[in-house]
Amino acid sequence: MEYRSILVHLDGSERASACLDLALLVARRHGAHVNALFAPEPIEHESAWSMTLDVGYRGQTREDSRRALEHQFFNGLSQAKLEGTWRTATAPALEALLALSPFADLIVMSQSDPAALDTSLANRLQARVTLAAGRPVLWVPFAGTFPTVGERIVVAWDAGQSATRALYDALPFMRLAAHTTIVTLNAEREGRIPGADIALVLARHGIGVEVTQLHTPPTVSVASALLARVEKLCGDLLVMGAYGHARWKELLLGGVTQTVLGAMPVPVLMSH
């Protein structure tokens, strides 16, 4: 598989511009068509917003954001010599994203502002898309700048179904990466040296990897240890299954904890 069609969700937040820039960066590297979907907060968010903001002001703010992002999108396409399509959603964001997801090789979405009024609802949108779209989703951290994505990749590997799906969905990134590290967890699933079998498979794809094992003391969560390892390795992309380890499942289906989605230092590619 190659990334030839990228769908980027633009929610109208302050971070949407950075999300768009990253999607264009990935598209330029892979020669992909970019489908930009402007779809602000889902309808279920409206009750929270209506308590604090005037409806007319909110509508004008969204329109201003749409115009700015649309200009940035077409300007970015022109500079990168890429092709793309702009869409403004007429349906709720989740419905619109799932309708377009079958036609995307990769979906790009921004993490919500941890300080926002409706963060739990917004991050739930990203989680729902990740779990329901059947396509890999690249989560862009709310804070930080990312001049590179996929140069130094860290893959969380436990030989489970979701981790396997994520690894194969990330092959286009790994083929172009300068360095890829397989970080093994739950090593008892594998019959011999943890990570050796998948490293051999990747070698047949012409991809050389380094394999290392993650040992977590009882007082440290798997997610915290994994993010610390990403930072230590100077990774610019973390690849992991939406779940595939019992503790990851709790993190991602139990409300999307701050550990992974509130503190990720680099973009995270997730598959389910």
C-alpha cells in the first residue's frame, strides 16, 4: 500500500492550521492527493458552546476560520505542486468523516486542546473515527511543531491484531524512514526473541529495523514508558494499534486518557 489519498479533518480550531500543514507535509513526501474536510465540532458539542458564546459570533468565527483554512489549503497545494479537493461538511463531523474514510489511505486529525471546555467530547470524535473508519489515523498533537514526520519511527509491537494492522498500515512511512525502532511489549506472545520475526518480515520488504524491549516497573504505566522511549529515541512518529494490549485497551476505550492522547510528544499513527 502507498499513501495516494489523504483525508485531513479541519475542525476550525486554532490548531487546524498546523494539522493542515502536517497533512500537506506528508502528502508532499508521498505524492498524495489531499482531501480537506472542514467540519467543526459535532452537533453534540453545541450545548457546551451555547452556554458561553453567542450563536451569531460562533457562526462568524467558523466562517472566518473556514476561509483562512481554505486559502491556506490551496496555497499549500500550489506550492507543493499537489492536487486536492476542499469540502465543507453539511453533516455532523463523525458522519462526514466516516462517509469519506473508505476513499482515504490515511486520515489526519488533530488532538483536541486539553484545556478546552469540551475536550472529552472532541477527543471522543477522534477515537470514534480511529475505531470505526477502518483506515489508519494520524493524530497530530495539539502543541508543538513537527518539521519532519516519519524520519525516525517508533513502532509499539506486541504481535496482536491491532499492532499488526498498524505496522502494515505504516509501511509507506517505514520505506522512507531514516531509522525505525520496534519496541516490543507483551513479549510472551512471541515464541522466541521478541520482535525477531516481524523484523525478518520487514527485512523482506527492504526495511531494516532495530528491535528493543520495553520493561515497565509496576509503578509506571505502559503508555508512560512508551512515550518516554519515543522521546529517548528522538522519534518523530509513534505507530501503535488502537488497542492490542490489555492496558492500551483500557486507555483508549476507557475515556481516552491524558497519558497517551493528552501528552503525546509526536504524531501518533493508530489503526484498529
